[in-house]
Amino acid sequence: MKITVDFEECLKDSPRFRATIEEVEGDVCELESKLDKLVKLCIGMIDAGKAYNAANKQFVNGIRELAQQSTKDEVIESSLTKFAESLQEMINYHTILFDQAQRSIKTQLQTFVKDDLRKFKEAKKQFDKVSEEKEAALIKNAQAPRNKQHEVEEATNILTATRKCFRHIVLDYVLQINVLQSKRRSEILKSMLSFMYAHLTFFHQGYDLFSELQPLMKLLGGQLDQLVVDAAKEKRDMEQKHSTIQQKDFSNDDTKLEYNVDADNGIAMEGYLFKRASNAFKTWNRRWFSIQNNQLVYQKKFKDNPTVVVEDLRLCTVKHCEDIERRFCFEVVSPTKSCMMQADSEKLRQAWIKAVQNSIATAFRDKGDDGEKLDRKSSTSTGSLDSGGEPKERSLKGESALQKVLAIPGNACCCDCGQPDPRWASINLGITLCIQCSGIHRSLGVHFSKVRSLTLDTWEPELLKLMCELGNGVINQIYEARREELGARKPQPGDPRHEVEAYIKAKYVDRRFVRRPSDEELRNKVVSLSKQEKRLSSSSEHLPPRPPPPTPKLRPGSNVSGQSVKSADSGIQNSADGSREMLANTPSNNSLADAEAAESPPMAMPATLPPPSPCKEVVFYEPKEYSPGLQLYWASCARSLPDMAEALAHGAEVNWVNTEDDKRTPLIMAVQGGSLVTCEFLLQNAANVNQQDAQGRGPLHHATMLGHTGQVCLFLKRGANQNAADIDEKTPLTIAVEAANADIVTLLRLAKMNEEMREAEGPYSQSGDETYQDIFQDFTHMASNDPDKLNRYQQYDPQRP
């Protein structure tokens, strides 16, 4: 109910005004009670939702365990795995829904109650107090005697002052009432509308997820009908076979029940026999014996490895044993030992003796080469005679992100099997995948492939740009360079899962199809990448203008060849011994500097130019040896993602340290190159965001020194330690303050404040302050979509006062 109090009416302080005030106060008190109740109910709902998610997660784990147990049935395993993945996605959506409920209902309404209703209560206290003071002043003024002029004047003055104070307080109170009545509508509706949109998003995501799963479910439904029919047919066949066997008379043919012959697996005879132990007690034990591959073996239990009694039956003899108390006994004698055994009947004893004699004869007849080893094949009854074989191998969210990624040439089909219209992606490889290949990539582990949905997940702008700069065509040129040469067949849509899985493992885990460069090719690649720094100013990503570097110097004792400097465009000096090459433009060419200034956006320049950045110049030295790590190092500086991906495919360590260049890493060189996407690519491939160089400076230090605000924002989001100090005991915040870079100072201080707030709230606090998240999101979008706004000419200068 909306109650508006008139400002003119409040000055009269009429009974109608007092009645209105009383009605408003009662309404606000009831509103506070209802809001408190709603917040408590929301908390209970969220707690129940978390408990539901926990139980649902255990249920999904149970489905995964059942799928792992069903490895022999590929249909069950693959189907249950896909179902578990889909249900896990729904759990994630539930978690997002409960988080939104906490933000929209609990947090927002609690803030309204604590802030706005508290202000109303404080205004009410002041109004009640001044009302009492006005009433007392009126009474005192009325009681003042006529003949005491000084008391009359005093009472009149007090009444006048009290009326002025009352007028001021009552107007503020009425204003607070009207503002509260107006705001309550917007706050409540805003909170509930946000909550309802969260539900809309939740059900929309669930619909999209199961729409993708529906074709598989329909296919399984059709297969299930056929499986029911096949199961009924198999049941009838088994019942018929059971009835047929039950009608047979085995009383005179017990040998058929007691032993079996499996010629395909080399088994000539198998069945139970009693064996006399060789110990002092001469005990008899029942064991499962078999004659296979010219050997006599037995096992106690099915899982036990068979024990070989006789290695080579050609050296043995078999005979009846009638001189012992037990019946149906026979003995197999070898040059080193003898084995006494007992059958269950005379027919079985004769069958075993005949089987041994036949095996001896067969071994002599078939043994053509004395050096040939016995082929020990396994059977279903005895298992392998070897120690055991190798175990069987186990087998921007929404349409905008999808359209941007699929628009890249080659991305319209799955990178590994060619399935059209993929809906998944590997973000550290930069490729698109179909749902089957994405599941196989997940099984490889995140150190090989990180899978995201192009339609269900939220895509950060720098990650979206990373996907658009790589793509299936670029990656397949690297990871399938030798596929045709090796004659490997690339999977096609509809191929069995185990074939696709074997191909993907060979491609990304074993890297079987990657072409290894020769030493000369690697050297040329590294030198070529080291020369690309001069072209950074014309790149698609704008960098802050840099002061010209000092004139390059050669190492002592080196001679400059005739190819030292041919033009200002090269910007490189080469010594005869290849000592080093400068990657920045030479300062002597004013026209080139003018061209760079023309390409850069206009910005306000300081009255006096600051000194050059203290960050070490990007200089190429002839290394002691060339390696994929060095290629990754220079490719990161040159902002060449295909060359970086190629270096990683060749085995480059993402945290490779250049001991000849202040122990810098590829991530630090990516900061020098100024590319946000290059940094994101390295971080997605497990680059250490806190690894320091010889000066004790990590990537966050270097990004702060160079004024690269977008990179600072990225590193803080990825967990960079902003409290780390270099060898000069300076933290990134200290450097940003000295450089007067307001944007970076703001980001660092916000991150520090957010970290302190989380620590104060305890281990169960939320991900961070909402304002902090909004500001960082703004900086992220600006760094990716409009980097010119973040450009800062000022760079850190340690000599600046």
C-alpha cells in the first residue's frame, strides 16, 4: 500500500497528519517483519538447495561409477557417461540459481532493511523527540505570567526556536517517509524480478541442454525396444536349451560332465582332480587341472595364476597307481618329480591318462624347431599362464559466442572427427568439438584439454578473442602435420567411440602426428619471431606508446658485418658472431616515430616526457642452444599464437625460464609484447602467474611498470599475488602509485580490499564484493573491446620523486 504524506499538512501538525503518521509507522513495522521473514525463508531455501545439490552430486557420481563398471558394454558406458555429464551441468545451473537467489533476495532485501528502514527509524526518533520538545515549549509559553516580562520573552523565544526545529525535522521525516514508500516498490520488484529471471535462465539452460541430448535419448529408445525383443528371444533359447539338457541321461557318460576340450585355445583336457601334496602329511586337495600347450597346470581358485606341474610333457610318462589305498589314481612322472592324482571315476582316469599320452605324442609330432617357445594361450577356465596381459583401454554464452567462434574458417566442423555444427570447445587448444569428442577430451585431463560449452557457459571477452585467433585450421596444421605421411586415418562422424578416442590420444597426448623441426628450422623460427617486435605498433591490439629505446650496443669484441643496418625499417643490428638483435625501432628515424604516432590514438600528453621504462629492453641474444621453450619465449613477445601453440606441441615448458635473460618466462615476455590474448593463452595452458624473474618481478610487476591495465586486471583475476615485492622491496601498488597510474592503483586497491573483506567474512564467504566484480568486469570488457581508453603514456620511473 502506498501512503503519501503531504508536506503542507505536516507543517500544520493536524490530527489528520498524526493519524497518517501513525498509519505509516504501523505499515513500515509490518513491512520490516514481512521482509525479515522472507529473507529467513530464502536462507532456508538456499540451504535446502545446497543439500539437494550435494545429494544430487553423489547420485551423479554413482552413475559415473556404474559407467566405469560397465566398460565391457560400450553402449551403457557411453550413454551413462553422457547422462552424468548432463546431470552435472544441471547441478551447476542449480548452483548458479541459488547464488542468484542469495544475491537478489537475501542480500538485496537485507540491504534495504538495514539501510532504508534504519534511516526511517532514526528519523522517527528525532521526530518524536522534537514533538515532545514543541509540546513542552507550548505549555511553558502558555503558563508564562503576564506581569513577568522576562519570563514571557524567554518562553516566546524557546517556542519560536522549537517551532523552527520542529518544522525542519518534520519536513525531513515526511521526505524520508515518501522516499521509503517509493523505494520499497522498486526494491521489492527489482529483487523478485531478478529472482524470476534467474529461474527463466535456469529452465532455458536446462531446455537447451536436454535438447542437445534428445537425439541420443531417441536413439537409445529405439535401441532399447530392440534390446527388449532380443532379450526375450535369448530367454526363450536358454529355456529351450535348459529343457533339452535336463532331459539327457548322463549316468553312463559322466566324463562329458567332468571335463572339457577347447582346441582353439590349446586345451586338450581340463577338469577337477584330487592332488596329493608333497609334504610330510601327504594330504589330498581338489584342484582344477588342465593340459594345454604341452604343459600340465592347475589352479586353486579362478583368480589364481595357474601353477605349472610339468613344463614339458615330452619328458614325462603316465601310469596307473594300484598300490595305494585310494581308487582311480594315476601318476605323471618327470625327470625331476612325480605328481599323484585321483579322478572321480575309472572312466575319468582313463580319459586323463589317454589325454596325457595324446598330448605327449602331439608335442613330439608338432615340435619342429627346438628354439621355438611354447605359445601359452589363455582360456576362460584357467586364464593366462603369463603374469597377466595389459589391461584393456578405457574406452560469451549463447548464440553470440557460438556465432563468433564458428565464423572462424574450419571451426564449423569438429576439429577431430568433422561432425558439423559443433557446440563445445577446448579453450587451451582453441578448437571446436562435437559432444562425443568433447567427452573424450574431458577424460584426457585439464592438463591436456579444457572443455567448455559454446552455448551453456559464459565466455569472457579475452577468452573469446583467444578462440577467434586460433581455430581448427591452425591447430590441425600443427597436430596433424604428419598424419597423411604416417597413413593414419582421421575419424569420421559416426565412427565407434573407441576409434575416435584412440585417435585423439595419439594426436594430443602422444603427439604422434606433430612434425618435429630440425635444429636449423628451429633456429630460423626463433630468429624470425625475434624480429617481429618492430611490427607490434601496427597490430590489431593497440599498445600504449613507448619512449624510444637507447641505441643498441654490441657485445665487446664483436664486429659489425656488412648486413648490420640496411634501413630504419629493420630496426635490427647484427654482429658477425650473431651476438644480439634489437627488437625495437632505432631512435634515429624520425619519420618512423611519426608513423607510429599516427597509428596510435590521440591522447593527452604530459608537459615533460617521462624517462624510458625501467623494464629491461626486449633484446635478442644468440642463445647457447635453440629449444621449443625459446620459441615459445619469443613467440609470446611477438604475439604469435600459432607459433606459441606449435612450441607447446613440440614439448615446450609453459613456465620455461630464460637463464640468459634475467630468468624471464614466456608470460613475462607476453606482458612485454602487450597482448592480452597472448597472456590468456599462456594462463589457460597452466602458466604460473606468480613466477618471478631475476629481479624478483612477476608478470603483475611488469604489467604495472608498462601501464598495461588490461593485463593487470587479467592477472588479478587469475590469482596474482599483489603483495609480492621485488629486490627493491617494491610491490605493484607501490610502483603504480609512483607512476601515477590511477586505473591500476584503483584495480590493485580494490583487489586488496576485496581480499581483506573475504578474510574477514571467513572461509564460507562469497566470491567477492559485487562492486569489485562489476568494476573488474568493466575493465575486462574495455581491455578486450576498447583498449585505447586504457592507454597510459606514463610508465614507472624509479627516479621520479
